[in-house]
Amino acid sequence: MVFSSVYFLFLYLPAVLLIYYITPLSWRNGVLLLFNLLFYGWGEPRYILIMFASIAIDYTHGILVTRCKRRGNDRGARLAVASSVFFNLALLFFFKYWDFLARSLSAAGVHIMPVLNIRLPIGISFYTFQTMSYTIDVYRGDARCQRNIITFGTFVTLFPQLIAGPIIKYKDLDRQLEKRTHSPERFAAGVQIFVVGLAKKVLLANNLGMLWDAYKAMPAGQLTTAGAWLGIWAFSLQLYFDFSGYSDMATGLGRMLGFEFSPNFRYPYTARSITQFWRQWHISLGSWFREYLYIPLGGSRVGRGRLFLNLLVVWAATGIWHGASWNFLLWGLYFAALLIAEKFFLLTWLERLPRPLQHLYTLFFVLVSWAIFAVEDFSHMGVYLAALFGAAKGGLADGTVWYYLRSYLPMLAVGCTAALPLGAQAWNRLKQTPRLVLLPVLLLAGLVLSTAYLVDATYNPFLYFRF
């Protein structure tokens, strides 16, 4: 089940909210756990067993870590943490990377792993990272050991952010799981955030995605340089509104249920460097890798050679986290190279440039990165990258480019405006005005238009399902 579906909007969500709010406070985590499991098992009921395994592994390991620490057995506590990390990574490797590695070895003539054609469980990259960080934080003393398995299970399976993040650390949700605030004002704010996210996903991402799909599928002989840039421009906006829209919907749903999640995006396309871009894009993932991989490796408090290695390791892991394909690894190493260059010398030089040039530099390299990210086939990727840099077989431009540009220019203009803080600033001013008649009208219009699109359209992809 996805948030941007008629079943979710008009069947599942109303039922959850109704039953949740008529349930006594002490029972709400149990009710929420049941609805979480129903949500996850809607399409693949058998994968609920994986969820149960993930809950059991980290629940018991958290208790083991706590007992060992109480007895002064630090070695035992470390072994428990290592065991938890091993089980979580083994689970992730088997379902996400086994077939990828088996096919890669087979292509190289090494037939030691059978291809199992395993279907990827939705959201496994998100919830394995969440549960793994719990045991680590219990060992560090940053989080309490949760002895109520219902409460812990609610954290692991929390449906607003289960399938697409943001990645929530247990220590950030600990107190809210025990006691959270419910009020009409918070609920209304949650509804507003959810509808905005829904509109971003359905009205912007889906429509822009059709333009990208047209250029991604275009034969090499017909692809032009202008067309390649138009296509990757559309994809950059599609990806942003798809993922940030889902993050907004998760935040809104969480607030309706009394939870508060940290923002996952802060207008990344306004960044003036690649370093700043990654502080504003998928913030929860960057925070996770920084806290649980980069800093344990030594962070930036090491020599230049070790820092170089640390950044390579972290960004190789970031790339392959996004998908079991070599293009994701290449994408991660691409950003590693840029960030290493900025950290060692480029950032100092960039700061001397006018701000427009800093923005142009960042957007150029980010847009090129999305071509690597979006095109998994290396031969097609080579054709697309060559087209971006002026070596298109179809020439610089053709009539198709101008047709698509005329057709999609209003949508592209709205997308670019919505990707800037201007829209949010206008929205916040609107909320603060004494006459709030226009606000509910706009929210209702967003909901009605999104619903009409979902009822009528067959195109409703969700890019982060494969992660």
C-alpha cells in the first residue's frame, strides 16, 4: 500500500485514525502495531515474517547489551552489538544484494552463487538501518533499552515512515513512544503537511516523470543534447518531489498520530556546493552514515590519506544502499570524488565566486549525477552522458525538444518555483493571516485534484520503493 492511492486515502487512513483515537491511551501502541503490520503486509503478507524477525533480533539484542553492561562485561556487550549488526546486514544482503552479486559473478564466468530471483521487501533498507542503530545506541548509552516488545515493535513498523523514511533513530522517538501529545492544532498541522506532500507527489512528480520516461526510453539516434538536459531536468524535479513529497506525507501522518519527525529535505537545489547539497538532501540518511560509519572510522580528525579512504568507504556505502546495481556504486563514488575535492581545496576556491556561479556549479554536477543514478544500463548511460556533453547522435536539438518544452514548460516552471523557499514562505504567510478562508480552500483543492488524478491516471510510480 502506498500513501498516494485511493485505498489508503479513503479506506485505510480514516479507519486507522478513527480506531486510534477511540482507543484508550495505554492501548494505542498495540493498535498502531496491528495497523502497521496490516499496512506492510497489504501487498506481500509473507514478508511480515521478515518484520517479525527484525523486531525479535534487535529487541533481544538490546536486552543482551544492557545485561552485559550492568555486569561490567563490555566484551559481551560488544559481541551483542556485533551480532545485531551482522544479522541486520545479513538480512539486507540476502534480500537486496544476493541476486545482484550472483548475476555479476555469473557474468564474469564465476558460477558459485545461484540466482534466486528474490523479490525485494519494501522498505528493507530503511527499517534495517533503524533497528541496527537502536542496539548501537543502547550500547553507547544514547538510548534506553526498551523492554516492552509492543512498544519496540511499534517503533520498527511505524507505517508513516516505514517504506520510505525518513530514517528515524530510536533515541529520537523513545519518549514519544511512551507519551505523545495529541491536540486539534497538531492534527490540523499534520493534515496540512500531508496534503502538501500528496500534491507534490501526485501533481508534480508524476507529471514530470512522464517527460523523463520519454527521454529515458528514446533511442540513441534520436537523443539530442537539448533533449538530454530537458529530460534530466525533469528527472531531478521528479525525484525531489517524489521523495520529499513522501517525506512530507510521513511527517504529516506522524503528527496526526502525535509523533514529531525531523525534516528530511531543506531545499537542496538552493545549495551552493556539493557539501551543502548533502546537508539538505535526504538528511536522515546522511545523518545515519555520519553517526554510525563516518565518525567510527575516524571522521575528519585523521590524516589526509585516511580521510580520503573514509570518504570513499562512506560514499560507496551510500551509493550501494540506494540500489543493487553498479550504477549506484558509481554514483556514490562520483559524489565521493566531488566531496574530497571540495574538502581538500575546491570549497575555498568556490567561496570566492559570486553566489550565482556557486549555484550553477552545484546544479551542473548534481544534474549530471542524476543521469548516473537514473540509468542503470552502462551502455545507455554512456550515450546519455555523451549527449549531455554535446556528443548526441541526434544533434543539438530537434522539433521533439521544442514540442516537449512547450508542453511541459508550465509544469517545469511550477516545479522550479516549488523547489525554492519562495513557495513555503508564501504558504507560511498565508497561515499567519487572520482570514484563513483561503488556506482550507487550497488544501481542499489540492486533495480533490490529487484524488481526481489518482482515480483517472494509471501512471503513479514511486521511485524509492526499489531502495
